Amino acid sequence: MSLARTLVLKTSGLAPVKSLVRKSFFFRPLVKRFIAGDTLEEALKASEPLLAKGMKLSLDYLGENTASEQEALEAKATYIQMLERIAQVPAVIKWNSEHSLSPTLNESGDGIEPLNISIKLTQCGLDQGEDFTERNLRDVLETARKYHNFVRVDMEASEYTARTMDMIEKVRKDYKNTATVLQTYLYRTPEDVERVISWGARVRLVKGAYLEPASVAYPEKSKVDEAYESCAKRLLDAGTYPAFATQDEVIIKTITDYATQHGIDKSKFEFQMLYGIRRDLQDGLLAQGYNVRIYVPFGDAWYPYFTRRLAERPANTLFIIKSLLKG
């Protein structure tokens, strides 16, 4: 892990830093760049031009680690509202009319939904109890199934990895319209890749954005990249419609070259990228015929997500510092 990234992640937790970022107008352009709005309607409005281009989207209601069961229930209600509102989007209505009777819906690379949602188990109440969380998750998945949609459960810090995997395995016995995310900076991930392959589940592959100790995660970027490429190839060979979430052009080329060399059709996987980052790369992959899904976050609990994005691109932080000094 680079010194700059570690510094950003550590200092972002300090109360004075958090206050500065949330209140200073210098950060507003960057926040607006990474976050699609405070409300669901703002996020859907920001999504319209992306859907019109032919991109797929995943809406993420920002927030994690609810402090009470009531907060978790409110988050669940928002997830359900998102699914109900998504079903009214013209692009989704059209897609549902074409694919709602497909027996392979959400379980293969055929007819992948244009607009789904991503959620977090700690936002569903994981800190309040696993049985409570499971009930909330099942309620969301039932709504998603009603509307022929898919729910991606984001992976969080390593202390939640095993619990998240176990939860997904348990609910998938009844709901095939869900899966999770694997982080290649964790040593355990190759084993988890084999596990999701055995489930026949769609998985999103990421490098990982949390500050983790060397006891559980690779500290060297080169090792994380090597693990990513290895896991990506395994998922291309044996996975079910894997999603490769990266803006790393070297890794993207490795994936596209491997798929071409092994006769893997472009329809069998997708690239996922973050809202507001590398729009040129997003457009370029779409123009080449690849499936591209944009991760669209919204909500007022944006600070943790925002600081992880800054940590991934320290140049953004340097730009802000220079602006503050000039002011």
C-alpha cells in the first residue's frame, strides 16, 4: 500500500479532517464528481444519460455500520424503495418485458439487468445481529425477485468477510438473485473465488479499498495486481458472468486479451467502474462492445466512500491542498 494512500485513510478518520472535508467548499466539486446526489431521484436523474448510452448501472445507497436496529430497518426500507422505483424506469420496463420470463434470469450471462442495486450487510444491521440481518436481507431479495432484479452485497472490511460469505451462501439456497464482492488484496480470496464458482454465483472482483493489516492483506500493490489477474482468469474460465471492477488499464488489457485468446465472448462478463472516474475508459470499452456497468453512489452518508476514493487517487488530495494554500 502506498504511503499516500495509507496517509489519506488514516487521517480521514480524524474529527477535524472530517469536519473540514464536509464543510469546505473546496471539496464540493470532487464530492459532486464521485457522488450522484443526496436523494434517489437525483441519482436516477444522473443515471439517465448513462443508460441512454447503453451502460448498465448499480445504485448504491451510501452508509454502513448502522448504530441501531431502527437505522437498519430504515436502510432496508430505502433498498426496497429503490427496487420499486427502478422498476418504473423506462429502460428497465423495456428490459423486463423482454426478459421477465427467462428461467436463467440473474443466474447467467443472458439478459443481465440494466439497473440493479448494491447494499452493505452492516447497513442491514450486521452489527446488531446475524438473524436480524438475514431477515432484512431476505425482505430485500424478495422484493428484488418480484421485480426481476438483482442485489449485489458489497464486501466491507476484512472483519466482515467470512460472515458476509456465509450469509450469501445461506440465502442463495432460496434467492439466486444475489451474490457478493471479492477483494484481491486479501490472502483468502483465491479460496473464496472457488467457493463462489461452486455456487454458480455472479461475483464482482475488486482490489480492495479498506485499510487492512499485513496479516490479512498484501501491502504491496504489485501483489494485489498479480492476485487480481490470477483471480480474473480463473473467473473467466469457470465463473458465472463475473464483473471486473477496475480502472487499471493494464489489468483491463490482461482480461480482454485473455478472453480473446480463449474464445470467451464479450457477453459472458462485464467491466464495472465508479461513477465520475475515467469516463473516457468507460466510453472506450462500451464502444468496443464490452458490457460496462457504472457503480452510482448517492446519499448524505458519503464521507467514508469519498475518502476511499481519494485514497485511490492521491493526486486529488494534492489538488485540494494546493487550492487551500492558494486561498
